[in-house]
Amino acid sequence: MRITSTSCICPVLVCLCFVQRCYGAAHHGSIKVTRNQTKHIEGETEVHHRPKRGWVWNQFFVLEEHMGPDPQYVGKLHSNSDKGDGSVKYILTGEGAGTIFIIDDTTGDIHSTKSLDREQKTHYVLHAQAIDRRTNKPLEPESEFIIKVQDINDNAPKFTDGPYIVTVPEMSEMGTSVLQVTATDADDPTYGNSARVVYSILQGQPYFSVDPKTGVIRTALHNMDREAREHYSVVIQAKDMAGQVGGLSGSTTVNITLTDVNDNPPRFPQKHYQLYVPESAQVGSAVGKIKANDADTGSNADMKYTIINGDGSGVFSISTDKETREGILSLKKPLNYEKKKSYTLNIEGANTHVDFRFSHLGPFKDVTMLKIIVGDVDEPPLFTMPSYVMEVYENAKIGTPVGTVTARDPDAANSLVRYFIDHNTEEDRYFTIDASTGTIKTAKIFDREETPWYNITVAASEIDNPGLVSHVPVGVRILDVNDNPPELARDYDVVVCENTKPGQVIQTITATDKDNTANGARFHFSLDEGLSLNPNFTLRNNEDNTASILTRRRRYSRTTQDIYYLPVLISDGGVPPLSSSSTLTIRVCACERDGRVRTCHAEAFLSSAGLSTGALIAILLCIVILLAIVVLFITLRRSKKEPLIISEEDVRENVVTYDDEGGGEEDTEAFDITALRNPSAAEELKYRRDVRPEVKPLSRHHPSSSLDSIDVQEFIKQRLAEADLDPSVPPYDSLQTYAYEGHRSEAGSISSLDSATTHSDQDYNYLGDWGPEFKKLAELYGEIEPERTT
């Protein structure tokens, strides 16, 4: 099968096609396919013969982007078996067969039905075969061939990374590389000049240039100044076909910014400046600003201001504001218009970062002169000292002078000054001040031990202008006087061992004093002189504000005395000296040989006898049981005794001694008068158990109902008769007292409460008729001579 192509367009291809056709027609122009020869001779098998093939031109070419009305002819397939009678059928398979590429199955002509794009697909692989139309059997093996899409210049160069933003330092040398740009062309770089790109500059001359082959952009001028022009827009073009006419092109923009270098020195706009500052300006405050201009930016424009000379260099200072790059002028010392009215300063502004490549453009600093005018203002009074410290003794009387503050008007008018204390705190109320002289006095009695220091604020204002006020702090120190006696530093627990020796130190004591060291640091210790000489202990003053307690005996016994008390007298060294007395408690304890305390408790006595803890507990338990038995026995014995008076309702409450008149009517503690006020309560008369009465009382013969109707006086008479005859009552010479006297007693009250103030003419001779029980009363109030017995 012969494959023929007519797609030779360019001269090279035309030559190649001509050589192909001539060479193929003369030598290998066809692939001869002979039929297989089959002989049916008897006794012989079928013999197969391999068909002969000629040289095959296996590549077709088709132009991309074909826009004609008819399909584009690609080539022709032809088999040597084709006799031109239409018996051979050509079949085309593979990529694009039947859709993009179609074949005439009779003639073998191949056409392209669609416009192809080489940038999408560069070639197609297809298979061709010739078959017998009658038998549908292949006439020769299947052949593979390639259809290449031939490139045309249909793609312009493109800058994939644009637009570009780039910087280059100002004042750079000519030819300094700025950026390299690259354009890509989708056409075939191996075929013709379709993808051969050339660069050129369309905009940005004469400042920049571009290399036509590499696309490197460079500066084209010397000393490009950022301060003159900072931004540039450069347009670069890329054109294919090596820049020839008809080539396609693309462009991009490169934005170039010149970066700053320190090529401009700072300059003050003026050589002379003038500033007004009032004398009332506060020290440390900003009083003015000054600035030197610098055309550079960033760190290249950083500046430092200094005062290089002038008569105000010690009064003013200057610093630099990092943000605004201004010089801030501040006040170091207070101004006084009356002393100096103006100052002159020479101020220098210099760059902090200098590029030595541009030192020939310098110097990178500038100097200007600043004149400062001091303004006169009405100032508040000025104290002679910034602060005052005064002293006063504690316990000083109210109104004691502490000190004096002084202020004056600094202005030329020299107005009078008035003083007062700002009562902002409680401490300010403890002092008063003379408004004219400034003398401070006490307003209370101070105690140094309570508050040793006071801080107050004194203010001064002009009488003519009270709004101008100045203040000064005043510290008042309270001085100490010896008004606190010394005391022991702590409560001492003094122990003396039983086996101690005479002269042995058992305790060292110290003292404290609330007064300061001038009045309380030198202490003297001694025993109380008002007491007799202590035979057990003595005290030694160590002359270093301490004292030692020493023993005076060889042995001490806890069984004899386990606690001693030692009074100690402590005096200080103040003027006048003060003293106090304290008592030390000394315990006697059992100690080891090395002096360690073993025990100080009472149970140690039994322990020394060799008794164990269990034995001690048993002994104590027995003692408790015995005590309980004794208490129980005494209680039982007492419960068997009958009281003399059986019932609380018995009218005989107790026995009053002969020489005791009692408390009169108000003496109700010795007896109960309830029985007389309620006679029925005496119906049941109880007798003593230890005495058997021989005579029954008369009240037994009367029923209880008759008692309610008996008069009280009659009731008493009956009880008197019973008392005279009853042997179980108290002795016959005892006195029975009753609280109820009746309604018509002729004797009246026998109370002695008013006997001291009143005199009665009552006749008491009838008392002698009442019986032996009232004999003593008759002797006291009547005229009967008492019987005397020998």
C-alpha cells in the first residue's frame, strides 16, 4: 500500500515531497501485496508465502487553524492490490478517525473535517488497512502512521507574572539591573520563528532600558533623584517572529519606585528663631518646638538635636521626638523674670545615619540660633525652704511653739503673705499657725510612744491675690521625755534545781522601755530594798542592761517549798529616772546531773519512791473510794436525826436566846408566821420522836372545825397553856415569839426599830402576869427587879 501526501507547503517540504514521490515511483513507490499461492497437489501440504512490502512514508502533515469551506486534504492511501476496479476497501482507525479524519474507502483519500489546534494536540496516531470488499479479508497487514499538526504563528507572547512592582535605590549608577521579565509563546519553538521573542521598551525612556534577548531592565540615567521623581511606570513589549513585521506581540507594565538614600542634609528653614516662655513655666515641662527639614525619609531622615552653646544651656534642655523628628525644648530650672529676662541658645540638628558615599554633599547637619524671651507673671509666694523639719517634746502644753515657716512674694510688688494649714488630713488638725508670722503651735498634747512623727502642709497666699497659693511640707518630730518606766522584757519562767550550788546563775533577765535610747537604754536592776535580805536568792546587775539571778543556798527541796517569789526593782537612766517593780516566780525542780530539768510536778515525789504509774493510779483510786464512803456515812448519820421543829407549819419555829431581841417585826428570817395567819394549819401538831409526851395537848380535845371559829388571841392562850404543861417543848425559860399581835393589842408594836427616835409611856407591868416564859421581857420593859441568884 502506498501512502501519498500533498501537504508540502514550505519549500523544504516541497523538495522532500518531490524526492519522496520520485523515489517511491521508481523504487519503492508501492507495497505490493500478492495473494497467497495455494497448490493442491496430491501428497503436498499448503505452502504459505510471506508477502513483500515496499518502503512506507509513514507521516502526514496537516495545517492547524484551517478555516476553508472544504475539508483539508491530508493524503492518500493506496494498495498494490488495488486494480482500480473498486474491489479494495480502505479502512482508517485510531485517534480522530471518523470524526476529525475521514477516508474515501474506494480511493483512499484522507481529509480533515475540523480546524485543529497544535497547542492542544500536536499529533494523531492512526491505523490503515486494505481489505477485499468481496470477502472482507485483509489484503495486507494493518499499517500505523502519524498525522502531525503543523504549527502556524497563532499565539502572541504573554507575560505570566505581570504587572511587576520593583524598587531600585536612588542615585544608582547607570546600567544597574532592576528586573528581568520573561514572556512565553505557545507556538512551536522548533519550527520557524513563531516562538522566537524579542523585547523592547515602549514607555519609560530615557530612564530605563531593556535587553532585547534576555528581558533584563536596567537604569539608563546617572543619579536618578528620588526627591525629584519617585515612581516610574515602564511598559515592556515582547514580539515573536524575531521582531519581524507580521509577528504577534504582548506587553506588561513594570512599576519602579526609587528607594531613599541619605543624600540630603538637614536644613533649618530659618537661621534665627524667637520663643516666649512665661516665668511661671514648671520645671520639666515642654516650652517650645523646633524642626530642621530633611528631604529624605525613614531612618535617613532621623535627627538629633543638641544645644551646642549659649547662656541658657544650663536652664533649658532639648530632646528629639522620634515620630515627628522635632526638637522639644524643656525647662531644667525655674525662670525668674526679675533676675534674667532673656536667653540665647545655639541649636544643632544632625542626621544620625550618614551614608559616606554622599559625604561630598554634606555636612549632614545644620545650626540655628534661638532667643528665648522670659515673660513676667504674678507668681505665688515663695517659701525660703523647699521643706521644713521641726521638733517638739511630747507632753508639751497646748499652744507650745513648734517652729516658723517663711514665704515672700517673688514679684516686684512684694505683697504681704498670709499663712494657713491645709486641713486635708487628721494630722493637720493637731497644729495651728499664726496667719501673719507663720509660727506653728501645738493644738493637742502628743505622746511620742503613740505617734513619733507628724506631716502637715502649710500654704501661703498673697493678701492682694488669694488665688495664688504655694504649699510646703512640714515634718514635726515628737521628742521623747522619760515618761515610761522600764519593764521586764518578757515573762520569765525561772527554774532552780534541787541540787544547785550557792552562787549559781539560774536566769539572766533584760528589760524594755517604751522611751527612746536617750531615756531608756541604761537599766539598773536591784532587789527591793524595802524587804529583808532574801536568804534564798540574790541579784547581780551586769551593767549591760541585763541582770543575773543567783542562788544563795546549796540545796532546795520541793517537799518543803516548791515556789519562790523574788521582787526585782528596775530603773532607767532618764532624767528624771523612773523605776518599776516586777516579781519573778522561781520553781524548784528535779534536775539531771548535767542541769537538765527532769520534772517540776508534785507526782514526782512518788515517782522517786520507786512507784510505777499504775501503782500511783491504784492508790489514788483507793483514796477516792474511801472519801466517798466517809461522805456517805456522814450523810446517813445526819439523816437519822430528827429536827427540833418537825413541820414548817409548826408555830414554834426556833428558840431565841435570852439576850437577843431579834429584828422586830421585820425580822422574818428566824421564823415563819404563816401558821398564825392560818390557824387551821396547826391542827396536826407533830412531836419530837426522841421525847414521848406525858400530857396530851389541849388542842386534841377540840375538833378541827372549831379551830376556824376560835379567835387568834384565844388560840395563843391555848398554845401558852400547852407550852406550860407540855414537857416536850423547849426549856421553860425560853422565849416564844409570835408574829400576830391581834387587832386590839394594848401593848401595840414591840418592834425596836423606832425606839431610838420615839418615847412611849406604855405601861409594861402586865408582862409579869404572862407567866415565866415572859419573865425576861418583863424585866426589860417593866419595873420588876430581876431576880439575883447566888
